[in-house]
Amino acid sequence: MENDGPENMDGLVVTACERCPELCESRSRIVNGVGPDDADVLFLGEAPGAQEDEEGEPFVGRSGDVLTEELRNVGLDRETVRITNCVRCRPPDNRDPYKEELANCRSYLEREIDLVDPAVVVTLGKVPAEHLLDRSVAVTKETGSVEEVRIAGEPRRVMLCLHPAATLYDRSQRDPFAETLAEAASLAGVRDNGGEGGQSRLGDF
């Protein structure tokens, strides 16, 4: 894989890629990140699922609804944060992306983070956390923790967070998830303006 700049990336949008033959066969489209190109908070998932592949946007469906609701509860609008994935094409049967696939998409992710330059990157779930930290992560125990990680040579604050789907399967995870989002908003300098979704800057979570 080339590491000297994504040759198929136009700004923040990957326009064409055939690095992963299996993913090329399973996808119906490339799912790029959404949100402002200067957002204070960037949320990172693992890969598109079936609905994301169909609609062309990360975190739609039930998990997306949870994320949107909790963002609003901490004073953020979904439209003011950046939401993207480690891998931009849907893996077959919604399996976790393989290490090689994560590596193949890494330069696109690094380019996106570099261009957006968020105050904090929030990993949603185990796969993105382990991808950025390059170690095993116990997400349930470590949610809310912050580490400084070098991404493409630049130091970045990375906050670990549960995946929104965890709150659907286990309601006891809802409070830790919400608390982590609130901590991320605070870390990024976002202020809750009476629950109206306002923020001091573009919002970072």
C-alpha cells in the first residue's frame, strides 16, 4: 500500500479504490465520512454496515439514532461533528474488517484526520480503538479514557468510547456511553447551551 498520500482521495472524499478485492465485491458504494471539514470532534467507527452501504453515510439506523440522541443531550448537533470509519467499504456479512483491510484504508483515514484537525478523536467500539492505539482494548472498562496517539506523525487526543449498539443490547451501558460523550464535549471545549445543540465552536465531541 502506498503511504505517501491517498492517490484516490479528492479532498475528504475517496473517489475510487480497489485495494481490497473482497470489499470491492461486497460494497455497493464507498462510504465516506460526513460532517464539517473543520469539526472539533471526529467520531470513528470500524466499517459500514448494510444500511450505511445502502445510504452512503456512516452510523445510520438504530446505532446512528442512539448517537444522534446522545449528541443532542450533551449540546451537540450531529451536523457539527465529523463521523467516519476506519474502513470505507462494507465487509461481507458485516464481519469485522481484517487487519490488511484496515491497513489498506489507513492512509485515507490519516488524510481525513489531518485535514479536519479535530481537537479529539472519539473511537466508537473495540476495532477503531485497537486500530489507533495498536494494542488490545477492553472497551467497557476503558470507555472515557484519553490517550495521546501519533497519527501520521502528529500527536492526537484519542478518547475511547463504547459503540452505540452496546447500549441497545445492554441498557446498563447507556449511562457510561452518555457520560463519555459529555466528557468528550468538555474536552473539546464545547458548551451546552440549554439543550439547544449549540456549541462554542463547531463542536467536537
